[in-house]
Amino acid sequence: MSVTCAHHAPTTAPRGSYRKVLWVALVINGAMFGVELIAGWQARSVSLQADAVDFFGDTATYAVTLIVLGMSSRRRSMAGMAKGISLGVFGTWVLATTVQRYFEADPPVAEVMGAIGLLALAANVFCAYLLYKYRAGDANMRSVWLCSRNDAIANVAVVAAGAGVWVSQSPWPDLIVGAGIALLSLWAAQSIVRQALAELRADRGPVVL
């Protein structure tokens, strides 16, 4: 899950196969962000929309890792700041949607939740498989692998929410899971922004009077 992804990029470019794996993971996560966002909106499922935000966070993590390689620490920190703010905006939107859905009687479409949730689970399991052999690398490499591993756990929760909606014909399972993932995304956003701010302050150096 993106909430466990550290905000920092390596100062040197990943070599060979690892760079290729990162590109594959970026494309998969970016595609799933779009799929879940659209499907969640059409199915009226906040848990799918919240999981889409999680895919967005991972896509941003992979992009930051690849794009800002070799740049100055200040530029990497500014990229992290942009990622944190964007993640916070999406998380807030999902929470607002959750509140709106609370006042609506109709439950989301459980079948769509289950099908898209399983697709998202397959995507994250595949990414985790590709990244598995790099799990013992540096902190950045390990955090990237943990993102996909923990995302798979979140996907199981979304599928379970779909099953709960189908059995109970109630929106509550979807609301609970969606709100939980959105709150974790907001926590991650503020954590990333705080770290980026600290890095920017440290990069200024001491003030000379």
C-alpha cells in the first residue's frame, strides 16, 4: 500500500532489469488507477475509488523513483511534496464521496466490486512477484516491493467488502473499507509532505547573518 511507501528516490539509477521492472509496475499501477476510478464511480463504490487512490500513490512512487534519478536533493524533495499533496487531494475527495454515499440508500454494485477487486489483486500480486527478488536491496527498493505486497492485502479487503455488500444488500461494508483506505492515504499524504518539508529546510543549510 502506498501508505507504507517511503518518499525518497535513489541518487543513482537502478540498473538493467530493475529499471525495466519499475517501468512495468508503473504502467500496471497507472492503468489500474484509471480502471478502478471509473469502475468505482460507475458502481458507486467508495472502496474501489479509495483503492484507485492507492494505485495512484504507487504510480507516483514509481514515477518519482524513475524520473528524478540523478537530480538534486531539492528537486527530489519538491517531487515528493507534489506527490503528497496530490495523494491528499484524492484521499479527501474519496472521504467526501463516502459521506455523500452514507446519505444514499442504494448499495453499490457488488458484482463490479468483486470483479474489479480481483483484477486489482491480480495486478498487485504480479507486481509483487516481479519485485520480490529485489526486496533485500536498499531501503528504496524494499519499500517499493512492500508497496505492492501490502496493496494486495488491501485488495483482499475490497473483495471482502464486495462480498459483504452482496450478502447484506447494505452499503456499509463498502463505506467502512473505503473510508479506512482513504484515511490511510491521508495519513500517508501528510507524512510525505512533512518529510519533504523537512528535507527542503535541511537543504537550505544554516542561515548566515
